[in-house]
Amino acid sequence: MPYNPAQAVQLLKKIHLFQGVDEQMLETAIKLMEAVEFSADAQIFNEGDAPDYFYIIYSGRVRVSRYSQETGQSMPLGFLEERDTFGHEVLEKNWPRQISAAAETEVTALRLSVTNFTALLDILPFLGQRLQLILDS
């Protein structure tokens, strides 16, 4: 699906993290995000990488996996789809990526750099609390 900022605002309204946020604030949030496209099978990031972006899937499907010490292989964890978020490690200092993420299909994602993520938390401080619940679970 081609990226459209107005549709991105509507997408954010459906995501738990942004529930209760007025449309003007969502438009501000969208301006901090960068739309990026990944071809099918493209690696988005690897387990152990330094966290550089937080992602929201705008369209497509992302495959997530984790390396198993026991088997010496990458073990599939599942799939993420439209409205799912990943890359929550940007909240933690010195905490590497806990999973690997790759595009299963063509993917358009909204991503926030660490700097823009911090700016968004300044604008919408409750997001940090909501994301911390995800990290703690």
C-alpha cells in the first residue's frame, strides 16, 4: 500500500499506544516518523544490533526470530502485521536488539529514530509508560 500521511494518522488511531491522542497530536507524531520500504526477504535488523529505530508496520508482514544457543539456529517467533510495533529496545540504553526482523512480504513501515522517539516522548510522555509495560511483559 503506498504511504499516505492522512492514512497513517488513521492507522495510529487504531494502535493501543496512541489511543486517546487527538488528531492534531497524531499529525505531529507522523511528522517525526519516516516512511521506509523493504522488499520481501529484506533484513530490517539483526538480534544483537544496537537499537536505532522504533517501527510501526504501515503495510506488509514482518517475520521475527531469535537465535537459540541450544540448537545453534535461528528460531521463528512469528509474524507482525499492519499496526504492530517492534524495536522497543530504543527505550533502553545499552540494550541490544532482542530479536531479528525481516520483511516476509513487501513492507512499508513508519520508523522513529532514537532522537525523534525522545522528541515524541517529550510531546506524549504517557507513551513511555505504555511501552515500558510492553518491555516488562
